Amino acid sequence: MKAISLFSGCGGMDLGFENAGISILAAYDSDSYAVSSYNRNVKLCARRIDVNRLDSIPSNFDILIATPPCQGFSTAGGYRVNDPRNNLLINTCEIIKKESPKLAIIENVASIINIRNSPLLNIGLDILRGSGYHVEIKIISCDNFGVPQRRKRAFIFARSDRRYFRTDILSGASSKVILKDVFNDLPMQDYSHKPRVFASGTRHHKIAESIKPGQKLCNVRASALSVPTWHIPEVFGHTTKQERQILELIRTLRRRNRKRNFGDADPVSIEEINSECTVNVDEVLRRLLQKGYLRQINDLYDLTNTFNGKYRRLSLLESSPTVDTRFGDHQLFLHPKEHRGMTVREAARIQGFPDYFTFSETPKICYRLIGNAVPPPVAQKVAAFARYLV
């Protein structure tokens, strides 16, 4: 059984297909680093080219697989409906229409099925159905498929001749993999595994010392898993008990007393704050503004540092958040036990890449290649299902 791969990236999807016994005849991607990594690790069949300008591909194949860029569809990407990369989904469907493979598989973010993305998705689905394909969409959670990661992806399956099928037989493992299962025996001599612990006494080190496994630095959520900045006075400045009470009150009010019909919180007025207090808070607010814990927007007050989580410390007993292109940023993700960020090899392990799959580019490029990839174990399960369909 043979396949063609569009937007192949560094080869995560295709490695899974090769491991399932499906031979990749040709792979295409516009990223030179991805193509180089693919040819080094999967097989020497990747070519650098803009898929929109692809003039011809081998004709003797059964399956077309494609992973078009998803940033415009992603929640992390801010639902950029007009992102020109979104047209790559439609272009992919046009290529499928032209080449008429027995089976086509398109991978993308799970949010592609959201109502904001449905117009573009429906255009693509109409192209496929109008070309005689029966189409089904399956949302897969990677932690059910041998990957210790809370990553959800959408797989669009299009089978020729309108042959009906169901995706419920594409099921995962009975037990989930956790980080502890993949963090054993990391190759210390590997170029891609060079842990860099924060220097003692630095801002990053002091913050990391206050974050336990499963926790994150977060001012806007009241939870045992959220550590607010005012709990780390050695970094963000000392506060009194009364000041902390006011900060926690504002944290509650900004989400409870909504003023806009978008976003998830709004600045609050001094009247709202006073209505919940037995003492006048003018002086407390002045001090908190001076200390940088609050900001004033006209006559309203809001917290500073309103990001929804930085310095997220992973837990060895759980699966990881999604490994995206920013996974190597130590201000976003922390090692489960050590005061540092995640190495390239650790990111690769969480994505399910074997250690023989080398990443020799700069760290920033490596994290991008890994974060954009389909986890090979997930791809292998999908490939086994593809063999069944064909």
C-alpha cells in the first residue's frame, strides 16, 4: 500500500504510516528545515515545494495524507478566519478531487469543527462529497493513543466511491500513558537533551521554586493549581493581608460582574469593591497601583499580569499539555521536578518520537518542527485504520 504526503513537516505523520506498513512515495513541504529532518529520519523522499504550486505527483498511490497548517483554525491562533493559510485546506480538497485516491486523510486541530471555522470546513467537505467521497470526521485525544499529552486533533477521512464507513472502530488504548512512562533513561549525550537549570537567585528560579507539579503562575483563576503573583513576594513585591484580600476580591468581581459581551473578565469600579468591603479601600487601591499589582483603566481597576498561566509545571503522574511550537519557552512550561524548561528531546518524547529520530537544528527550530508534527504513535493507529478502509 502506498501514500503521498502533503504538508509533511518533519515526518511525524509519515513515520507512523511507514511503521504501519504503508510506504510513502513522495512527501512535500515548503519548510526547508522540515524537509531536511524528514529526509534524514524517515526516508529520502521529501521535496521542498509550495504545495499550491505542486505541478505533478506520482500516480500509483492509494492514500493521500495531508496536514495543512492550522494556525488560523486553532484556539491558540486566535481563530484567524481570514488567515490565508486556511485556504490550504480547500486547496488540499481540490488536489484530492483531481488525483482521486482511494482514501484521503486530512489532519488538523480539533477546533476546525467549531462554528467559526465551519464555513471553510464545509467548503472543503462539499468538494470531497461532490467528488464522490464518503466523509467522516474523528476527533482524537492523543492521550488515548499512547501519547502522554492532552492534545486533541481532528482527522477527516474521505473514502472513494461513496463507500460508507464508521470511525468508532478507531479506538485508543485501555490505559493512558503518563509523563513518568516516557521520561526514563533520557539520552544524556544527545545533542537535543541539554538541560539548563535556572541559576540560583534569579527571577526564574524564585518563581519556579513556588510552582508545584500541576500548578501554574496565574492571577486570574482561584484554584489550588493557580499560584498568584502576590504569593511570591520575593519576586513581585510584599503585600499585606488586607491587600491580598482586595486582590482576591477583584479576581472574583472581574469575572462575576461582566460589562462586555466578549472576553471572560472586566475591570471593576471602586463602588463594586466597596460594596463587598467593610472598610474604605481607596488607600489600599493606591498602594496596589503603586506596587504594580493593579492597573487603572479610566475609573476602573483591574489586575496586572492577567495571562491565564505561565510557568506551568508538568506532573510526572499526568499527561502533558499540548506540545506546541512554544513548548521550549521556560516561561511557559517547567520540568516536573527540576527548575528549568523542557529540552528538545523531552518534547520529542512527549510527542512520541523515538530517540533515533534526530533533531540537530537550533532549539527554536526543533521545537517548531516537533510542535507542528503529528505524534507518530497516533499516526500509526490512524494508518492501521486506513489499511482497513482501503
